[in-house]
Amino acid sequence: MENCQPDTWRTDDNDWLVGDAVNDPNVDEAAIAAHIRHVVDADPTLEPLATLPPGYQALRMSPQERWEIEPFTYLPDDEPFVAEDDRP
């Protein structure tokens, strides 16, 4: 959980997903399961997202920027993960 710029999602079934929007979380050992309290303790700027409605995500480019809130959808199973920096 160190040195990552989190993006945060709250799925329709009320699960929380926190990622860095750069690295593929499906690569072996790229993801961990953690209690949301540990995640917030590591990055207190996530605390205001506790009111994020199910089915929405919060994104930002740096810790100094404001969170952008928008609807969340999973990628289709046949669509590969492509980091923002790798897009044409």
C-alpha cells in the first residue's frame, strides 16, 4: 500500500476497491486484501470518500488535486487493462 496514488471504487454490491490506476491488479502478487481502515490509515485523504455512493468511483491525478466522482463500471472480460500512460 506504499507509494501508490489510489483511485477508489465502491461497487454496486457495496465492496470497496482501491487501486493506483496504473498497474494491472491481475498480475500475480500485485494486489492484496486489506481492511478499509488500514487503507485510510495509510492515506487519510481517502476518509471523505466514506460517503461515496455504491456504483461510483473517485479519481484524481495527485494527492494535491480534488477527487473527481463518476459512475463506475467494470471493464468487459475481453478488454485488457491499459494504463493511462500507455494509451495511444
